[in-house]
Amino acid sequence: MNVAKAFVPLAGEPVLWHAVRGVLAAGCVDTVVVAAPASDLDRATDALVSFGAAVSVVAGGSTRTESVRLALERADALLPDIDVVLVHDAARALTPPSVFQAVVKAVRAGAAAVVPALPLVDTVKQVDGVGRIVSTVDRSRLRSVQTPQGFAPDVLRRAHAAGGPEVTDDAGLVEAMGEPVLAVAGDPMAFKITTAFDLAMAEAVLAR
């Protein structure tokens, strides 16, 4: 897909639009802050105008971590008394409401950080630098992590303030501080739309 993933059309609307609609449909989120590349700020704003004041768009940073930090700053400004922060990937545009609800419930029950996750179904092998199999990994203790990831706001703020290396998810920043991260049940429908095949699957799901 040559178009930026968030703006690829899906059933007549950008993937980003479907992702935001899914967040709001969960019924447990008051405000959505979207971090978009500065070059796509107007494009993102126009794509989400139908959601009105429930959605705010900010210019993201040069890295994923910086973009989340900037979105968090906007969320803090909009909702000073916020009790749960969710970090979601727009590519997981079909995430069911139940996943959002389960993550929020776990944070409100006292968890500092929560991620939805699925057990692995494939056999996992460890390989060396030339591709030779070294060992078979026990997949029963492994999970494939999805979004939204949920956090107590002060925990996520401290994690970003602490800095550290660029990570693939915010739970990694929290883990680096030594804080526990709880895994709750994810959902196969929260798959990432990153390839043409993924897009075709998403189109089929929505058509159904």
C-alpha cells in the first residue's frame, strides 16, 4: 500500500476514521487525541471532522514514542482529571469495543499498565545469524500483544519522562521502570491492517 496506512480507504472511509469510530463506540472513552505527522495534520483533521469535539488532532514527533508523549500532553490539557489513558494503533481499526472496555476496567481496578494479548498458535523457533534453528521456544508462556494499551496516567507520564531507548510499545517503557504490566484477553479482530492482504480481510469483515 503506497498511501500512508492511516489514510488507505476501507469501505469508503480512511482506516483512521474506522479506528476512531471504534474507540468512541466502546463507550468508555471521552476524548480521542490523534497524533499525525505534521505533513498530514490537515488531512487527518479533515478525515475526522465528523466526530466533532470528541476528537483532537496534534502534530506528532519524529518517533512513535515522541508522538505518544505529545498526544498525552494534549490529553492532559483537555482532561486534567483523566483517570485512564489508552494508547491505540490506528492500524488496528476493527478492534472490538469489548477489548477497550476490558483494558479500562483493569486499569480502574488498580493495574498500573494493561495490554490485550493473544496466545501464540504457531510453533516458535529461535535461529542464529545465518538462519539455523537453535531451539524451539515454549510458546505457552508467550503472548502476541495488541492495542489499546491502558495506563494509570501518572505511570505513563513517568515512563515518558524517564526516556530511554525507542520501544515498539508504551508498555515497554513502563516495564523498563520496573512497573508490572498486566495482560488481559485480546481479540483476533484487533489485527493490524498493514498489507494489501490485511486490507482485503478488513473489507471482507465489514462487508459481512
